[in-house]
Amino acid sequence: MFHRDLVTKTLLAALFAAATAHAHSAGTTQSSSGVPGEGDCTVCHTVGPVGTGGVTIKSSDTSGTYQAGVAQHLTITITDSTAKRWGFQLTARLQSNQQIQGGSFTPGTDSQLFCTNIGGVNYSQGTTCPPQQPLIFAEQTFDGTHINKTTAVGSITYQVDWIPPADSNAGTVVLYVGGLASNNDGDVAGDITYNSRSVIRPAVVPNIPVITSVLNPSGVQSTITQGEIISIRGTGLSPTSRSIQDSELINGQYPNIADGVQVTIGGQPAYLMVLDPSRIRAIVPKTDALGFVSVQVNNNGVSTIPFTVDLEPVAPAFFLFNSTYVLATHLDGTAVAPVGANPGQASSPAAPGETIVLTVVGLGPTNPSIDPGIYVPDGTVANLTTTPLVLFNGVGTLAQSATLITGLPAGVLSVTVQVPSNAPDGDMPIQIQVDGVQSDPGFYLPIKR
């Protein structure tokens, strides 16, 4: 009786072991990928001998990072010199909360998906996982165990695609894989379990530079012209915040590239004067293009969406003393300033009948012509080819002279003009006109008798 009971128990144990081994050959219902607190292949396969192999995960993206929602092809390799049959289980979890799935999988030829809810109460298998079973495992199919191999082959590989979280704010993802190297003897004992994991961080996506406006020196989004100094406003335009130094000029001309930043206007490289993430001051290059053209900023290989501006033969604009008053000086070089503009200093408005000097840009060609972006050398006399009108409260006064200012980029001119003798006290509207084109309205010259 004793002998018969022993034989019966032994036979039942063998049948149970064989049945268990067969069932798990087609995929386990256990969480067996080595996630802390969930277990690995030793949940069903008793601890075998210490193996000399391992399991690895290799991604098609070798950077160790992921782009949100961009699939990576994974190769899982199990190595063991004694194994004749194989199995694996792979899952992805957020590092911040390992009970949250970190993306999804698309199984390969010898793999399938095992889906479960948190706690593993319900599960299903197939090629996709339903929302009510958010934890996803990739593992071998029955054929994927390579059951017909009768001799050791050294290693086996499985192919799975991993689709990372759609939001890179999900943070770091950990891929866990459990590998089983079996001796294929029909018993759950004697098999070897290997575990591995791979930490994948979200890629650092560069800030995409954006242009929000292109302004003339008066701060108006208006027409521009070659040689004009413009301000390009936006975000992410430059990695640095600084002015271009004299040592960076090339043959007296401002550079086209600095700190990895380049500006193009109508496809031509502009000249850089000031860099800042939110503003670039640049000089419009010499170009034959007219009409609507594109302005783009390239910040170290990443370009803005083209911003459209109107580029014309002339685009007159004042430099400003502040946001309201034009930049002007008396003949002695002191600033024309409204009352109270400089606390602690005497105010200095222009007087009726006085000759003043205005600082203007965008008035067109000079004789001799000097290319944009070049510092005008000392001693140079280059006069505007067309004499402009200065409009005081809408009434035109012919300028006495209009000349490039030495020591500044070509295109910046001093315009000398006499203030009307009948000008009243107060803020007088002022514009400048050349070839029938007027500067933007809304700016003033302070007058006081």
C-alpha cells in the first residue's frame, strides 16, 4: 500500500509538473518579468543551478532615451550554453510608479502579449491589451519556446517593438525582462532564470525657436529694407544673451553666424548685432528680393517657422529716445529731451527755428554705396542720393543733409533739419519721407520756446 501510494503521488506530481510546463510554454498568467514585488520566472520554475548566461535588451535607439510615442525595436537575447528550450517575459513601467505601464508593445513572430489589471486578477492574451487590463507583458508563444530543439544552441533572440508613452512628461521608463533557459526535460525543476532591466529616459527635446514679431527701430511691425537694423522678437532664438564684439567683425562687417545662431531674410544671411533668447538685433542684408519675404532664425540646427515681412526699396524709421520721442540731438551733440525725461538734469526740448539732427534708418542708397553690416569708417562722407522730407505735424520741410554716421553700421544716417519757426510748445508729431514713403506715425519731437 505504501509503495502504491508513493507511486501514485510521484506519478501525480510528474503529471502536474508536465502540465504546468506545457501551459507556461504558451505564456504565463503570472507577472514574471522581475518587477520588484511581482516576481520572476522562479514563481513557477523552481530555482535551478547558477547559470553562466544572461538575458539582455538591445534597442534600435542606442541613445538610452525615448521620443514620446516613437517606437523602438527591441531585441531580447537569452544566452545559456546548456539550454534547449526558452522563454521570456518583458514589461515596461514608469520609474516614478512601477504599477503604471510605461508605453505598450507590438509583439514579433515568436511573441505575444499578456494583459492584466493591477494585482493580476484578470488577464488575457493576444496582440493588443484592453484599457481595463493596463499592465502589459510581452512573452514567447508556444512555438517561440523552440520546443523541437533537442540539443543546446547557446542563445536565442526575440523581437518586440516598444511604443513609449505618448507624453514625455511621463518621465523615465524601466524595461524589465525575465529570461528562462530550460533543459527541456518536462520538469519545472532544473531550469535557469535570468533577469535584467534597462532604464530609458525621455529625450531632451530642444526648444523650438519661435518668431513672434519683426520690428523696425521704432518698434513697429512695418516694412523693412536692406541695411535696416531690425529686432526679431520671439522665444528660444539664441542660447546666449550678449552683443557682438568688435573682435568678431570680419573685415569691418558684422558676422552672419554667432553662438550657433543664424538669421536669414529672403534666403540671404543677415548680420548679427545682439543675441538674446527673446530678441535678436540684426541688419537686413543686401538683396534683390522685394515684396513679401521670409525671416527665419536657426538656433544651433533648429529653425523657426518662416515669418513673413514686407521688404521694400525704402522703409524709413526713426530711432527712439524712448517709446514716444524720436532720437534727436542739438548741434552741440546734446540730446533733445522732453521735460522731465532725465530726472535731476535740465530738460532740453527743441526750440522753434532750431536746427537739429535726427537719427534715421531705411532711407535708401548713398553715394558712395557701402554694403549693409559694415562699420562706416571714420572720415567717410556718404550722402543719401535722395533728399528726404521731414514732416512736422504733417507739413514737409526739406532736410539740409542726410549722411551715414561713421562708427555705426552702414544704413544709419544723421538727418539735419530746421524745426519750423512757428512750431508751438508741446509734443509735435514727426515723420520722415523719402521717395514718397513715410515713416510710421505716432512719434513726437518735444518743442519749447
